[in-house]
Amino acid sequence: MVNRRSMIAGTALGGALSALVSPVEAADSPQATDVADRVVQEVARAVQAVRDEVARQTSFWELAPVRDQTRAFLRANGKFPDFIEVGSDVWQQVYDWHVRFQQPITLGRTAEGRYSLLLIATNVIMRTDLPPGFVGTAYDR
């Protein structure tokens, strides 16, 4: 048995929703298909952007260029390098990584007066005279 209140509310809601639906002929038109395709593409891009952001938060993307050079040095020499020179943007990204993950920040200065930051066992040296995204080859003393 259906009570009177749910019957009236259901009928009123169904009528209101049916007024919002476009006719079947319009749904089969090429324009409606193009709009639907665009909406699906926009949703897919939004989902991909969220997925990329979540992956970015756990991938240590800030350290990737420095890690690549450090890894190459480690394979060749069996130890971490003492120094690696980077541009100002890369140096700031390494600094921001320390702040974000609450790692101890060990700042220093080289004999030339350049800023350095200890990353594991390697001093990352900021070179302001080079392009901001520069990552040099790792080296020892």
C-alpha cells in the first residue's frame, strides 16, 4: 500500500524532473553528441589532474632532478657525492621539500659565499649565476 504523501511527492518530483529532460530527438542530434563528448573529456581531464596531484604529493618530485644526478654518481663511485650545483629554483625546491616533510635543515656557505643545503650526504650548492632550473653534475672534493 502506498501512502498518499509519498504518491503526491513522487508525482510532483517526477513531473518537475521530466520538465528538465530534453526530447529524445534532440538527444540523438550530432550537437548533443558533441556536447556529451566534450563533457566526458572535461571530466576525464579533471580526474587525471586530481590523480597527478595525488601522485605528485607522494613522489618527491622536488628532488627528482637532484636524485637523478646523485644516483648516477652513486652507481659510478659507490658513494654519495659531496657536492652538486643547482640553479636557484631547484635549490628552493629542495629547501621546500625539507620544510614540507619536516626534515632538519642544515644551511651553510661555501668558500665562494654560495648557499649550500645538506641533502642526505650531499651539499646542494645554489648557483645564482646559472639558469634557475640548472642541475649540474655531482662531484667530490
